[in-house]
Amino acid sequence: MDVARIAGVSQKTVSRVFNDEPYVSADVRRRVLDAAEQLGYRRNNAARALASGRTRSIGVVTLGTALYGPASLLMGVEKVVRDTGYALRVVNTVEGDPAGIAGAVNSLLDQGVDGIVVSEPIDEPGSISRSVDVPVLVIGAPSPVLSPTVLSAGDGADLMARTATEHLLDLGHVTVHHLAGPQRWFAARDRLAGWRAVLTERGRHLPPVVEGDWSAASGYRAGRELARLPDLTAVFAANDDMAIGLIRALTEAGLRVPQDVSVVGFDDIPVAAYVTPPLTTVRQPFDAVAQEGLKRLVHVIENPDDDPLPASQPPVDLVVRASTGPAPARRHENPAPRGTAPAPPDHTPAPADGGAPAHD
């Protein structure tokens, strides 16, 4: 058989892959499927679905966004689903549409899926819960649907935020300020909760929270505000983009990072290691979360009478770079008078009268 020859496996192994039998490694399964695609071979999935009662497809509900976190998680899910031999059906929701999740779930059920992954990071007020009759995996959020089997994954954002905050306190900083993400996002709430818990447990002052919108521009605006605080020595930002904007504003205000102010981000975006200074951050385990969650979902789909596989805690990986250091003995003197906002980036238009820009 040509597929077996090209894939370098036996015909029996090819048959096991095409019949979606267990105990075939992801590497072997991919080689067989790649060989079949190269030869133009297509399985008759419609006939197999009628015979088995399953469509061999998994649906994914995800927010339609290019933001690093949701996009990276979706890529991880796509890779794992492909390796399991299932087809993937993705429906994007739109921020601000309270019926988005229900509509997306309805669309997937109409297409006939064996399980659903909900990777919807925003709490939409008035969103409609609905019941489904297939297993559901919810990543990093409470379940918006009712199902006989609801699994969860990616619930460790609060622990990762705790690790970031503890790192700064262990460097000798008296307290840590927080640049939070938008609080409609479950991840932003979890990161804020982890930061608050550590400061409370250690009896430290809880500074007022400054909220951004995940963008570097919002981090810059927050940095202009935080730079005025005489007690500022450490900031935990809820994502790397905001941390980068924050550092730009601190630098323009005459504050050195990390000699005067230490900054920790969250995500470990590809550019984080190459900004000035290289950013200390918490790396998100997108692939590990997808791998563990999909393994449990597929197990429930294929073994409906067995107990679900136990969940495991995502790994916590603090990547220490040059943006954090020991607390300063005293604050570096800011060349600008206290309360004077630094100049905005070049892309911000100047006022028509040529005066200083108003504080955001």
C-alpha cells in the first residue's frame, strides 16, 4: 500500500490510523495522514460517521482577536486537535455581542461535533447559557454552557501572577503596583487576584490599581501616571505589551529600569527578550494547556463510560531578565518637576497652540 510505504509503517498501522484506533503515537499518525494527503487519499468520513455515530470533529468557540494570548492558545489547540486525528471547526465570537457564545455553540452543534472547546476570555453581561449534549472543555474561564461533562484547563493565571509579585517582593521592594488588564477579561481578573493575594498575605500596602486595555499605548498612559508616585519602585503588568509601553513612559520621565523601578510582564511575547531592557515576564504555557485539555476531552469523547482523566496544574515559568532588580535605597531624582507629565510618543499629535499635551 502506497500510504504505508511513504509513511514508513506497516499496512496494519495505516489501518489503525484510518480507523482512529488508540495507541498510535502523534508522530506516526501525522506521518500517515501526511502521506495520505500527498497521494490524494481521502477517508469517507460521512460513511464512518453514520457507522460510528461520531463525526470525528471538535468545535472551538474563540474570541475573534489578534491579541497574543487568545491567538497563541488557538494555535496550540489547532495543533493538538490535528495530531489526534480529529477535524477542527472554529467559530469566532465578537466582543460586545452577548449572544455570541450561544450562537457559536449552536453553529457547531448544527455542524455535528463530538466535543466543544470554549476559549472565550471575556465575561459578556447578559450572555445566555445553554445546554449541550456533548462534552465541553472550557479554557481559563467559568463554563458558559451546561453539559453532562464539563472539563476545565488553563486555570493557573492567579498562581502565575502570585509568582511575579513574589519575585518583586523577594528583591526587597516594599510593595508592588499593578497595571491591570480590562476587568471584563477573566485572565485580567485572575492576575489581579493573584497580585492582591500576595500583598495581603505579606501585610503589604495595596496601591490603587491602574487599568489598561492590553495595548502598549495604554501601558504608556499608565506609566505617565505612575511615574509621578514618589514611592514607585516595582510594577507588575498584566501583559507584556502594556509593560513595554510602561517602560517607555518611565524612561521618558527620567526613571531607570530596573535601577529605580522594576517591571515584570506576563506572556513572554517573542519581542520581550529584545526590548531595552529585556523584559522579566511570566511565560504562558499555551501548548501545555492545549495538550492537557484536549487529551482529557478526547478521552471523554472516546470513553464516555470512564471517569474523566484528572486535571493537572499548568507549569509556572518566571523568565528573569534585566527589567527587575533589587529595590533602590532611595528613588532616583526625576529631572522633570513632580507632577509634570513626560512628553507623549512621536505619534501623539501636539496641541494646536504648541503647549504641553494634557495628561491622559
